[in-house]
Amino acid sequence: MPSPRDADPSLKEEMEQVADAINRTITRLLPETDLPEALLYDAMRHGTLAGGKRLRPFLLMASARLFNVDPNRARRVAAALEFVHCYSLIHDDLPAMDDASLRRGHPTVHVKYGEAAAILAGDALLTQAFEIIAESETHDDPRVRCELVRALAQASGPHGMVGGQMLDLIGENEEFDLGTISRLQRMKTGKLMAFAAEAGAILGKASEGHRKALCNYAYDLGLAFQVTDDILDVEADPQDTGKEKGKDAAAGKATFVSTMGHEGAKSRAEMLVQQAISHLKIFEGRAEILKKLALYVLERRA
């Protein structure tokens, strides 16, 4: 996993601890097998365990801690969320979409295992995510499990991540204004971020006010993350990011950088981070780690 080098030392240590714990959880949920379909599991493991900062699981774990949620329960939901995120990356990298050969510094799943295996690995991760959440080990209250299933489905489906990816593909051939780009990224990136933040509150049966504050924080954080991602696509070293440089520009995609300019995009990211931090006031100083996370997103280099 690339080290969050620009993070506050305490945040860096906590991010690494959470990433290690989630990796162990994923390893348990995706054990190696000698079954005839072992290639599928190998592709799933490669797509989930070949690096990654585990930003969404970290956000979920930090949210869960605010409401004293059992860490084992939170880790299961965080792993399920990471399954959905990684499935989306596997499919995004396919030749029919972004046609990427590198992800997190490693060959993409379709390059290593073939396109058919990559499609099936993504399908399997998506469906297994909901199996994990629906199991009683995740929470003893079936209403909580149902709410988690509903929220994750909404965040990852046509009104969320998948719809945002469709807009992203359309943007290769159409000129998007800033409002449409913001909506695209709110769907593609922000919705899963919002689920990550809200899931901890759902597990903890938190108040509607706390849930809303965390969602608003995560929407702004997700948009800031995407703005910095657009900036990194232009200026970062591929050795740091683990993926090819300039992919968006080569594909003709409208981004915050192409629409607002380099400095405009940086100013936008700074505004979004400050806006995200403002939503944490309701927690009266108990969400300091989420404030540090927002500042890290602004300063990250990978």
C-alpha cells in the first residue's frame, strides 16, 4: 500500500492500521481455494489485495467509532464496501471503458487474468458484498442490515456510482459544464464516500442529524478527492500514483482541471475541504480524525 506520506503522523499511523485490518478481513473473506474455479478467486484477490489506501474503509471505521460500534461489525461492512469499490475499478479498467494496464502499480485484472475473468471477478465482488452485509454476524438487528443493504445499493447503482460512470463515458464525446462535472463526480465518487460515512452511523443507530452531517461531510470530501485526483492525473509521478499519467486528457474527458484550470481546481479543492470540515461541528471536537482526513485529501500526492 502506498504510504500516506503527506498525512499527519497520527493519521498516517491510523490509516495504516485500518488498512492492515481490512486487508486481513478481505483475506479471510476471500480464502485461496483449489476448486476448479480457483482462477475467479485469484482474480478477485488480485483486484482487492494488490494495494490501495483503503480510504473508504478508513472513513467508515472513523464514523463507526463516533458511535461506539463493535469494530468487528464495522470491519465487515468496510470490507463489503471495499469489494464494491474494487469491483468498480476492475470494470473501469476494462478495454471497453478506461482500457488501463496499471492499477496501484500492478497489472490490472484483465491484463493479468483476461477480460472474461475480470468481468466475472467484478460481478462476484459486487454480489458477495451484499451477502456479507446481510449476514447476522454484521449486526443482530435485521433492520440495520436492511438499511445498510438499501444505502449501499443506492450509492452504487444507477443513481450513484454506476450512473456516474455512464456520465464519465458520455463525457468523452460531449462537452460538460462545471455543474455536470460536479454531478458526475458526486455520483461516481461522492455516493460511495457518503455511504462510508453514514454506514458507521447506521450501525450505531445514530440520530438523523448525525447521519446527515456525516453524509454532507463525505460528499464534500469525495468531490475534493476527485478534484485532487484530476490534478494528480496531470502533474503526479506514475511511480507515486501507481497508474498511467494523463489518461483523462488522452481520453478527451472533461475534468475539473480542463474546465477550471490548474489553479482554479486547486482553489476548488481547498474550498470543498473547508466546507467538509464545517459539517463536523455537530460532533463538538470528537471528529478530529475526520478533520485530519479532509486535510490529507487536500495534500495527498498519490
